[in-house]
Amino acid sequence: MSPTERTATALLAAAGLAAAAWWASRPPPPAAPAHVVVVGRAEWPPVQEMTAFLGSAQAGIWHLPPLAVERVDYLDDDRLRAELRRRHAELAGARLLYVPSQSIARVVQQEFPATPIVFDGVDDPVAMCLVDSLTRPGRNATGYMHYLDQSELTMMRLLRDAFPALREVLIPLAIDNVRGTGCDPRAAAAPAPPARVCGSGWRGADAAVERSAEGARLEGYGRELGLVVRFVIFCNRADFARLPALAAGRADAGFLVPWHSLFADNARALVDAIAVTRLPAIFPRHAFAQAGGLMSLEPLRRHGNDRESFRQIARVLSGHEPAGLPVYSPAGYSLIVNARAAARDGLRPSLALLRRADEVMQ
């Protein structure tokens, strides 16, 4: 090889090395935003909070990757299922689905058994077949359950302690007739059977009440406290107007309202209907006291102002599988008493109960 050829070869090699070094040092192309889907109505507080959280792209010490966030509206289970099936190919590729209620979570998981799901507002994710266990979910879902096993029993005891003369506890229920197909994932996409027609009114601890609220256990605990427990079924918001008539002549009764989306979505309407009866009531969230309810029991989150569902989403988006992320549960409860509601309805909670209250709203 001549000197000229050797020089040319050296120059070409140097140019190649320089080009390779430039290529290796250039910044990587931006990653495609992670597709995150929030399922629920825009006016629901958890949906608003989650949308704001995802928009901020951070939760505490966790910084999230670039996100493309969309919301799928919820009208009812059947229409949601139809929309999810219509967009199945698109939504199945989402990095994460967030759902703020247990009935929505079950529908979404049935349609997307392999897509990561983070749920909020669920009473018992094991019973709902969302997870195999609270410590090892084992499926495609994890999140936050806002229920402790003794919730309604605690509420009943507090109601009796607040008003020792009570002899009856009236428990409103909204029975969804959740149409599960069992916990076998192979049956997840099976068509749902027709829903039974809801029948509102007084009910004993029949099969529907037992399935929805463990009615026998509530009746048994009521007997221990010297109370008769009765259940009243609501099919929709319009049934709230029947409360004054249903409660007529029950001066020694009080209401225990368990958590349900029908009640939460219409908190003020339910509180107003109960206020007409002039009977004491205890509710499952602070929002009911803010809407004018007499007493409420608020779950305590374990991490202060950081919602556990935020933390779970940050973990999933950071690469963790939901199957290995334990489900969060409340650390306990705080009792709120609304003094304005007590004065409005002519009710006087016992001094012992007021001393136990974590907050008295003046």
C-alpha cells in the first residue's frame, strides 16, 4: 500500500471512529409517553385527584415517566363493558388502568385480565376476585382498599354509644347484583347473565343482603348491643324520598349508612332525606359530615396526604408488577361529629361520644 493510500485509510478510520463516538454520545430519542387510562366520571373526587396527580407527573419522591392520560367515562356497568370491548385492541396496550370503585374494577379486570390495574375505593378485593390475597395479589391488580373488617360493627357501636336509648338500627343498602363469573380467570370474558330486577323496601338478612353486607353478622352484633337491625334496599336515588315514610314511628331508631357509590355520589340528597326523619345517623366518610350528616367515620391513610393509590401507580409505572405489590388498607379511623347537624335535628350525642371524637364540626 502506498503512503497516499495508507494516509487515506487512516483518515477514513479516524472519521469512522469520530462518527461512531458522535452516534454513541447523542441523547436517546424521547420515549413514547406511557398510556394511562382513568375510568370514571369527571365529577368524582378520586377521578379528579388522580387526573391532577398524573398531570403533575410525580408523587412524593417518585417521578413518573412521560404520560399520555385519557379518561373513559362511566355511565353504568353494561355501557362501560360495551365501550371497553369496542376499544379493546387500543386499551389492552395501556401501561396502566386506574379504577375508583369495586364494580368498575371487576368489569375492567374481566375485560383486561393482563393489563396492569390500580384500584381505589374497594371494600374487599379478595371477595371481588380482584386479587388472590392482600399481601400477594397474584393477579394484574393492586391498589387501596378503604375498608376494615370491623367498619360497620364499629359504626354500630359508636351510634349506640352516642345515643344509648336506641333500640333499632336501620341500614340502607344498595344491592348491585354484581354479576361475577367466579374467580377463574379463564371465565373472565364470559357474558354476564341478565341482572335481577331490584326491589326496594325493607328486607331481612336474606341471600342478597347476606351477600352484600353480611347481614347475619350485623344482626348478631346488634343483638349483643341490645339493638334490632333492619335493612332497607335502595335501587336508585329516587328511593331516598321514601325514607321519611319508611322511618315513621321509629323514634328509638338510628341510621347506619355503609359505603356505596350510590350513597357517595348522592351524599347531600341522602343526608337531606335522613335529616327529615330527625333520627341520628352515622356515615362512612368525612364528605357526608361536610354535606350535613351527623357523624362520620373516615379511614386514615397510612402515608398522610399521599394517597396510597398514587404510590401504587408510581410503582407500577416504574416497572413493578401489580401481582407483587401488597394492597394498602386503612391504618384506622377518625370520628367526626357535626355539631351544626345535631342542633339542626335536635339531637344530643352523649358526652362520652363527643370526648372520643377526633373532630367536632362547629
